[in-house]
Amino acid sequence: MTNSDLEESLETRPSRAWLFFMYLFLIFDYGRPQDSIKIVGYLHPAMVVVIILTIFLLANFGKIDFKIPQIKILWFFIFLLAAHVPFAINNHAAFNTTRSILLFMPFILSFIICVDSVNQFKKAIIVLICLMVYQAQYAVTHGGMGTGNQFLDENDFALYINTWLPFCFALFLSTKNIIAKILFGIFSLLGLGAVVISFSRGGFLGLIGMVVIYWLFSSKKLLMLVFLILGAVTVIYVSNLASHGRISHQKKGSFLEEMSSSTDAKTGTGRERVESWKSGWNMFLHNPLGVGGGNFPVRFSEYQTSYFTRFMWGRQAHSLWFTLIPELGIFGIAIYAWLLMVNIKHIFRLRKYSSFFDDREAILLKNLSVAFLASLAGYFVSATFISVLYYAHYWYLTGIIASANLIVTEKMNEIESSDPSVA
């Protein structure tokens, strides 16, 4: 590398301070020390870090590539939310929903810009895993719930674990260091145990979705079988402890009884969810362009089915899909489907071109590509039963996928410039 190349590299490389605040944002968002240390909460640290990240982005505006598909689609989604604000029955709810997604963008854009190498990408994944492990170990002694915010609901907590757990397993498969492999294996089983302790039926179905994806795409079927057996033993052991009161949890009865009711759509909460979805579909049919972000609960009573015998204003959809469909309508469905297709396309691109990296990086990227697919499976299966359209996890995951695709694109450009026949 010449001196001019080195100078150019140093100029374009994100500062360490920018990386520091990007990781600090994750710590406040997922680690949530402000829930345990009240004085920290009074300072609104997450908002402060968002402002700092925004300043970094404005100072480095030229580094933002608005042609990146995910960035473009995310802005379309935000603009659609904003367009509904003046027309929604509850303008305040529509505005707050728009603002919540907009506030994710400083982190997402920072991640895409700052995480620009395989090594940096691995570090970012490890940070996410450490935060997941922290919440998982907390849940083991606190009834299957995390430290605060959305983690105080067992279904939301299980969804969070399902989103990031596959990356822990990916690093378990990728590392050759025995100590690291043992640690990532323990962390994976801890995450699994935390989902079990949550007694979340949607979370457990999400786990099954993740396992199916890993089994289909893993090249190490024997190792997967061994880990599945360990996982099954963990599920049985932890559920037995929880069912006998040796580990606290929020639900009555045994784990097996709770899980066996997950497919019952004729009685109890299962029937209520189905009727809520029917009501959401009615809402969409009468408002094909959508009722606006955050307005499903506001409009629910207008479209509720006869199953509900009383006025049900304020009821949630209890499904990501039946929040999306009536709230954002045809255009929202199209934008969300577009984003999902782009993400899946880039995941398979990562898998396809991982072999162009050196051996260690190739193994890591290939395993991460499976982790992305398993994460999407775990997230969307779990999210089918809870209203999490505007939660951060999928939007962060989108930025991480975009970052991985940029790393692959840069590598391919480098190879093609030295050997045009590769193209």
C-alpha cells in the first residue's frame, strides 16, 4: 500500500469515537443499565447517544450511500408512516410511531458505515451476543423476563432472544478455539433456557423455526444432531425446574401444558388472537390504504367481530402481520415485502460469495449467512403472535444485513479489479 493509499484509507475509515458511541447505543438499548441505575435513566442516555450519532452522520454525510437498497426502502417506509399522520384518527399515535422508526436510523446508518470489515463485523456480532447473554442470565432468575422496557413481557423477551441467538450458535460453529467454542456453546444453551423459562408459546415456535432452518442449511448434520440433543435435554431440564417451582416464571402450570395450547385456535387466548386478526382484516378491507401507524388499537372497536361481547377500544393486533396490513395498507405491505426480499437476496449472496474470502473468514461468513436466515425465521414465527412491527430488532437486523452485503461487494470489486474473469 502506497502512502497516498494509506492516507485515503485513514480519511475514509470511521473514527473510533463513532464506533464507541454506536456500541454504547446498543448497550443502552439492549443492555438497559438505565433500568437498574435510576440516575442513569433520568439522563435519557439512549436519546443523548442518538443525537451524538446523528452529529457524526451529518459530519460525514458524504459517506452515506443512499443507493443501498435497504436504506432506500427504510426511508420509503418512514415517509409512508409520516404521510399517514395528518389523516389518522389519532395523529399523536401515528406521529410517535413515525418518530420511533426514524430514531432507529442513526444507529442503522452508523452500523452500515462503521462496520466495514469482517473483523469489525465479528466484533459487532460479539457485542450483540454479550447483550443477549446478559438479558438471558437475568431472565433465568427473574421469571423469564429481562431488565426493562419490552423485555418485561415474556413474549417480547423470547422474540428478542430468538432474533440474536442464531448468531451465538454461528460463532460456536465458526471458532476453532476450544475455550471460545465452549463459551459460545454455553451461551447458546443459556439463550435456549431463557426462552423456555419465559413460557412463551410464540417464542417456542420461533425456536422450532430456527432449528428447522439450521438443519436445512447446515453442512454439519452430525454436529447439529449432537447440539439438538443437548438442546432437548436443556429444554426438558429447565422446564422441569420451572414446572416444580425451582425456577421462577410468570405462568401457572407446566411447560408442556403451556406449549400444548399453542395450536389451540378455538378457545382462550388463541381464539382471541384469531378474532383480532379477523377484525384487522375487516379494518384493511374498509381502509386499503391503511389507518396509520399506531392506530389499530384506536380503530379496533369499529371493526371488531361479534366474538367480542364488549367495546374493545385499545386492543392490539397480537400479530406483526395484522398490525402491518390494516395500519399501512397496500403500500405498506409492498414496501415491507420488498425489504424482506432484498434482505433474503443479500443473505444468499453472502452465502454464495463467502468462499472468496480467506478460510477463516469464509467459514465465519457462511455460518453467519445461516444465522441470518435462522434469525429471520425465529423472529417472524414469534412475531406472528405479537404486535412488534415497530420494535427495533428487525430494523437493526436489516442494517446488519446491508453492512454484510457491502463487505461482500467490496471484496468482489477488489477481486474483479485484479482478475476481470471472476465477473
